[in-house]
Amino acid sequence: MKKVALLLSVLTAFGSAPAFAGDGASAPIIYVSCFRGPWEEVIWDRANPVFVDSLIKVGYDYPSAYAIGERICRDKSLVNDAEGMKREMIRIFNESPKYHNPRLRARSY
């Protein structure tokens, strides 16, 4: 499992890098956590429950949260790329304000 902080916090096994939403003081955190096997291919990759649950906590419904998790975790171009996962999650979050609190914006530190 990788680790990455996002507005988000991305959990994965190769590193961590923070990004936050809102004012930073009480901003919600999304834990992007993906199950990965030992392969470069996305054979078993899937979103861990902590990822889906954290998306639900910021306002996404379950089907949207699950779809976002699958999108991030099964993207071949994001394998072993914690910063890429962070950027993609921030992009998705910022481009879909109708699914979460629109006053929140993700930003990276």
C-alpha cells in the first residue's frame, strides 16, 4: 500500500505528498488508498474502503465515490506515481463541485 496525503490524502506504499481543500484548518481529508499487487499491471488494483468512505464524507454519493476510486486506482498511467494520483484526485475534485461542498477547492502544498 502506498501513502499520499491529498485534500485529500492518498495512501499507497511508495511515498506521501500533501494537498488540502478549504482553509486548511478544518478541511476534510480524502484518503486515496488503493490495493496494489506486486505487478506493474493493474490486475488486482481497486479502491480500499477508506478511500471510498472519505469521498462520501466530503459529499459524494456511494456510486460516485466508488467510480472515482476505481478511476484512480485502475489507471495504468498512475501505477507507482503517488504525485500523479494526487494531481488526478485534485483535478477530479475541482472539476466536480456539484458532488461535494462547492466552497472547497483542493490545493497542493
